Amino acid sequence: MRPTPSPKTYRVKSFGCQMNVYDGDRMAEVLAEQGIAPAPEGEEADLVVLNTCHIREKAAEKVYSDIGRLRREDGSSPLIAVAGCVAQAEGEEIMARAPAVRMVVGPQAYHRLPEMLAEAGQGKRVTDTDMPAETKFGALPQRRRSGPSAFLTVQEGCDKFCTYCVVPYTRGAEVSRPFSALLEEAQKLLEAGAKEITLLGQNVNAWTGEDAKGRVIGLDGLIRELAGLPDLKRIRYTTSHPNDMTDGLIAAHGEIDKLMPYLHLPVQAGNDRVLKAMNRSHTVESYLRILDRVRAVRPDIALSGDFIVGFPGETEAEFEDTLKLVDSVGYAQAFSFKYSPRPGTPAATMDSQVPAEAMDERLQRLQAALNRDQLAFNRKSVGKHCEILVERKGKHPGQWLGKSPWLQSVHFADEPGGEAAIGDIVTVELAEAGPNSLRGTLLQPAHA
Ligand code: 5AD
Ligand code: SF4
């Protein structure tokens, strides 16, 4: 391939989970350090990074169609880099099938983007899907920009090997980032304007490290330390595994005011045989006991979860157990998916894959139940005076969008005598509830 001039502008398109959003932001920072600017809205970028997700079906097809869409009328393309979990899992195929792709960069290798860009500039096509033992984080530039709500990856990878899941293969083994690096990154984010930090990890509650005194601590210890930072107003964490809900972490929900009353604790299914086949290593009963204990220390906690319908062999009766579980928990929010066979995972080759129509029907019934509960949860908030972290402007001047402590999206408008601003924590009276958001009236502007 011919050498190409260095790109002047970039665009990072992230798909999938919050960890990808975090990675996408960090890639943008790496590119900005190279003097490459974000492409203005609506204009073609010289360099496009497709930060992909491999968790469910059609991920690879989506990447190929996105690549196709970047092609110009004369058949040429901008410089394309494929990053993220599809890059990790199918990097070679992508290079073989899509000549327009010049770089394939796995989730553990994106700190190497500058060298890769230099090689691509010489006309080479470059792949880096290594998972080096020393982490990429030390090689990334410092955080300089942040909105009011920031993500901070504290842990990556997974050793649990649920039989349906591709994460242990694409993100590698569980690794915790060191405490001192996290404290430093948190401080930088606060200096850059963050008010809330969501600690991220595929198994975030498996995080472990040593505090400044050399004591071994878990995620609850990290949360306690972060709660001591005066400028940090809110702490969240996601996503957690039932087996790593330690006594300390459960207690933290009752003790640390800055830890928001929200827990995302995936269960996946409501039947013990299915859970065993999924290699989930918890039962319905043990899961419910954890929720009871969290509710005992934090009665107003909003619960959230992930569900898979149509895991191989799941019978109608077993699926109905999931509906029963949903009825008994009353989730405030949830994510539900049709089972999708992932190449290389044990479940993909299990007998009795569930037919597509049955999966569709089960997903519809499950989502109807979850939506019902989500609306009920939001309706219970009506009338409350609630602290809202203002995250964005609304559609019209003077309108704002923010989040309640329970992670509900709340719309409100400025009132005579009081104006909100991005990053403020304001008091809003919640007046109206829909399934996905609430509307309220500003009572008191900033006391952040
Ligand atoms: N099929 C469907 N859903 C899946 N998830 C993970 N792997 C699969 C799969 N193969 C869901 C799980 C997990 C969430 C991130 O994605 O519910 O918690
Ligand atoms: Fe996947 Fe299970 Fe690990 Fe979650 S715990 S990332 S579902 S293997």
C-alpha cells in the first residue's frame, strides 16, 4: 500500500458496553496527544476508529457494513482502525476480508496507537492484539477532559467462564489496576470537572489492591478511599458478579453516603439447572439472599440486572422461573437479551439450541414484565424531592437532563429565580414518570 499523509482529524465510534465508552475516550486522548483533532460534526474524519463489541450476534457483520459505509464514491476510504473485542477475536479475518482496514487494535493494545499510526503512514497494515502482562494504562496520557459523570476502569477481564460468554477470551484474565493509579486518575477526573465516578470492570467487585498503607483491600475499600475526596459527590460501580458481593461491599451500601443507591447485579436466569449449565456458580436462592442483605442496609436501593432468554436447553417452565424471579425482585431497571451463540464458547455447541421464535416470544414476555416494574419504580418516585446531577442541556434553552441517585434520567427546566448548570447537583421535585425517564420542577439550584 502507498504511504499516506498523517491524519489531521479523527472520529472514534464506540459500540457496546460502558468499558468500550471508556476505552473510546482514552483512544481519543491518545490521538489528541498526537496532535490529531476530533473531526467536526458532519465532516469526514481522516482517521476512523471503530471500537467494536463482540458480546452478541452480528457483531462482525456490523463491522463489515460500517467499513463499507465509510467508502467514498471513488472507492477510497479514510484511514480505518478496528478496535475493541471484535478486533481481538477476529482480527485476522478482518484484515483478510476488509482491505480498507489499516489497523487492528485489541482492547489491551490501544496505547500503541501512535506507533501503529506511524507504520500505517508508511503504507503498512498493522495488527496488535497482544495482551501484555504490563497494562496499557501506564502508557496512556493523563485525563484532561471530563463531563460531570465519568467512567474509571478499575478492573478488566474475567475468570468466571460463564459458558455463553466471550469476555474471558476477548478481554483476558481478571486484572485489577493498582490503587495508587486509580486514586491519581480519579483526582485528575475531578480536576477536569467530574462530580460522579462510575468504577468499571467486567467483574468490578472482584477488584483487589493494596491501599497506601500496604493493606489488602477490596472494592469496598477503594470506594471508601474515593469517598474521602471532597470534590467527588457520587460513586457508582458496574458490573458486578453475585459471587464477589463481599460482606464489606454490602455493608458499604449502608455506610457510605456517596455510594449511590443502585446495584447492577446480573442473574441471567431464574432456574438453578439453567444457572448451572451457564456455569454461574450461584443459585437463585443465594442471589436473592444477597439482594435481601443489600436491602436490609439500604432499603431504597434500586436493583438492576441482566437476563438471557433461550439458553440452550431452557424449557418453557424454566423460562417461567425467570419471570417468577423478576416478579419477586421488582427491578428498577434491567437488560435482557436473546441467547446468542458465540464462537469458541462451550454453550455454542450444546445440544437443544432454542428455536428463534421461542426466544422472541420469551424475550417479549420478559421485557413486558421488566418494563412494568421499571415504570412502577419510576412512579413511586413521583412527589419526591430529589437531588439531580445535571449532565446535559435539554432540547430547548433552559431545559436540562440529569440523573437521580437511583440512576433515573430526569428532565427539568429552569424556574424564575433559579438556573441550573451542567455539573450542578440541584433539587428537583419529581412530577411525572414514564418507563425511561421522569420530569420534574427545579426547586433549588446548585449546592454542589
Ligand atoms: N448471548 C446473549 N447475551 C449475552 N450476554 C453475554 N453473553 C451473551 C450471549 N452469548 C449478556 C449477559 C451479560 C451481558 C453483558 O450480556 O447478560 O451480563
Ligand atoms: Fe461473561 Fe460471566 Fe465473566 Fe460476566 S461473569 S463477563 S457473563 S463470563
